[in-house]
Amino acid sequence: MVQTPTTSGGTDVLGALVDAVLAPASTDAVSLVVGAPGIGKTHLLGRLATEVEAAGALVGWCACGDAAGGAPLGELIEAGSLLDPPLHPHELGDDPLAVLRGVERWLDEVGSDGPTMLVLDDLHEAGPATLEVVRRLGRRPRRTSWTLVAATRPSLDLLSDHRGPQHRLGGLGLDDARVLARASGHADIDDDELHRLLHRTGGNPLFVRRLLERGGADAAVTPELGALLQDSLSELDDGVRPVVEALAVLGAAAPRTLLATMLGSQAQRVAELRTDDVIVVDGTSASFHHPLLRELVVEGLDHERRSELHRRAAEALDRHGADPAAVALHWRQA
């Protein structure tokens, strides 16, 4: 059953990661798998672990949010607990450079007998000590056959200066969505509804499955799905939230210049936008990762706030010479 998008930009992510772990010539120490909640990062890492273990590699794993006690380097300690030798943090000292060199020596030792993979799932939930070590390891070539593979959400600051491979998972395509629908007992779903389902969910496999369970493309959001979406929204910085609310009222996507006009005195916040778990930012526009997030933002606006934003949207669109019908639509909702 297809549950995980395994391609990004035409690249077979699973195959690329298997090669990074098993290929002796590879010098990439750290590979990152990046994607929104529910996109299938953990499932992909599980498939990766199965494949490389079958080829003889050793694997250590840590789900970062569950690392016991929150101790410094707790995630690396847990991931390496089944390897020989395990990581002994008391031998590393307190100086950050000494810690890095100690972790490198340990990794070189565990990787000296053959391919070894450390998996850090949900790296965005790791402690600062682990994040700093991962950041520094990603800038250095490996010397023995170890590889660190981590999965994270797009909001992680470390992504901006990571020099190794970053594999960004996109949504399901029509063919994979059709397979998933059949496996979920919806073999009779037609392509028109599948297209609507993919548009509404951004092809996110978890969201596709949950809406199929509720009846299809137009089904109401399940409590579980709503909680997952709210988890992404709850992480928004206070300075970003007004921009996200304005975008939600304008539509699923909008030019950044239009958002700046709409926000007036808060326009600087548009210039500071970056891609995170909720929105995607390119050079000229901003958009939601998928319309379900926009739906949730709009539903969370009280009547007064929604009316204010529609008024601002009408005025901004008018100033930018938009279609009068679009301007009138916002005035009617103001």
C-alpha cells in the first residue's frame, strides 16, 4: 500500500538514502528528510531502516520527542544505545568543540566495521545540544561508514545552513492517491474527486486517508486531523499570525506585495516571512501548504476579526487594480 511520497523533485528519496548509507564512496555524513506533519517522514525512515538492515547495516533509532529525561545529547545517546560501543556522554566534557570531536570519534568507531545508520525522527523536537552537534556534523565529511539520517518539519532553523542532502517530501500524485484509495476500500472513487481530494489536502497521505474514511473530498475534518493541523498553527510566532490570517482571507495563495498592502503598519512582517509548517514562501508570493490549513485559520477567526480582514482585503485589492468582482466579494463579507 502506498502511504508515503518517496519522490521529491523527481528524485527517488528512498533509493538516494539507501545509497547514502550503504555506498562506501559516499562522504555525506548527515541527510535530512523534510516534510509537513502527516506527509510520511516516519514511514519512509522505517522503510529505509528495513532495507539497510537487510543489506547488513546496523541501525540505531530515536524518536526525539520521546527521548528520556531531556538530558543533553539524550537523542544521540538513545539512538546509539544498541550500538557497540554506546555513546558515553560523561566522557565528552563540557566544551562544545570537545563534545563534537567526541561524538565524531564515537561515530567513526561504530562505523569502522561496516555501514551504520543513526536515525533521529522528529529532529525539530530535539534538544539544543543534539541540534548543534547535528548542525556541525552536517558540515564535515564522514571518515568511516556511518550516516545520520534525520526527519524534520520545514520550520527547523538548522535547515538554512545544512550543507548535506535535504530531501523534501511532496504530496501524493494521482496514481499513488488512486492506489491509496483502493487500499482504503474506495476503489470506486473517480478521478475528479481524487483531484479535489489532492487539492484540498496537498496530497498529504494522512489527510487523504482521514478524509476518505469520512466520505471523500468534501468530508468534514476529523477531530484527530483537526488536532494535528492545530498543532502546526499553535507553533506560529505571534508576529507571523496576522500575516497568516490575512493570507487565509485572501485565498490559498497571494502576492507578498498584496499582503503587505493589506497589513499596512505590519507590512514588515511580510518581508520577514519564511517557509514553515503552515506556509510556503517563494520570491514573490506566499501560500498555504494545503487548503485544509487555510480552512482551519478562517474558522478560527471571530466575526469582528474576519470582517476587519475582509475590509482590508477589499481596499488592498482595489489599490492593486484587481478585478472589481473580487473587490466586491470582500466588501460583501466585511
